Amino acid sequence: DAGCKRMRSTFFTRKKFYEKKNWDIQYIAFNNGQATPIDEDLAMKIISGNQ
């Protein structure tokens, strides 16, 4: 979501929706075609632009 402005702009609304549904949320970072699981703290830093 961080690399796509439209997706990033709806991230927190979607996150709240998923949490209300008690759905598991997985955070994944993509770099050079590789997917790496990351924790929520790092995901929040990235999506907020603090990474």
C-alpha cells in the first residue's frame, strides 16, 4: 500500500475495518521482487513515511 498513493490513503480505514471483523492482518514488504513478512510497528513506520 505504501507505494500506491490511492491504496495508502485508505489504509487506516481498511485497517480499522479488518480489526473490527477480528481478521488477522499480515504485513509484507516487497523489495526487488522479494516478499518479506514484517511486524506491525515497522509497517506503520513505512506507511506513515517514517522509514
